[in-house]
Amino acid sequence: MLAQGATIKQICKSCKVSPHTVSIVRSREQETLKDSKKHLRALIGTATHLAVESLITKLQDDEIPSGVLPIATGILIDKHRQYEGEPTQTIEVKKSLSLDEIRAELKNLKDEEVIEAEVTDVEPSA
């Protein structure tokens, strides 16, 4: 069931076992689960290729309604970027300062004490 993608909670309920038991099985069968996931990725890759080819054919034959095209295009772009390891979204954070905050910072700079310091070069040790 783990190899098929069932959650621990689903397995516990279906098989009437504790989460601890499922965790032990998952730890013991890691290699089997990796092989299963690798096979599943390959199947999903094949299905994706077929779906994209079908979409291209439908686009060429003008069989896709105009309302569906932007959604399909957005999903394809998003998934392509994800596949290429690029971010699928960008979150921009803007912080603006008020005039009072700027005045307070300038006042703090004016009130700072100047410290004289002597700078010398240090030879790197071997």
C-alpha cells in the first residue's frame, strides 16, 4: 500500500495496525519503495508525453475551446518550469519606510560617536 501511495493513516485504518508498525515496514522496505517510485515516475513520464502530444494535436486541429487554452497553457508552463528546476512562482516582498522612520534613522546617524581607528595590512602566514 505504501508503494501505491497510500498514507500511513489510510494503511492503519485499512489494515488495523498502528502507525508504528507502518513506519517499521516503510523503513525496512525502503529499497522496494524506491524501485516502485522509480517505476511510477517512468509511467507518469510516459503519460505526460502522450497527454502533451494529444494536446498539440488538438491545438493543431482547433479542437480545444478558447476558454480552456489559457488554463492548459498555464499548467504546462508551470510544470515545465518545475521539471527544469525553476521556481514556479515568485513572491515579492516590498517594505516601505515612512518619512518618520527615515527621519529617526538620520537622527540616529547624526548622534553616533565617531571612532578613530588605524588600519594596517597583515601579511598572510604560510
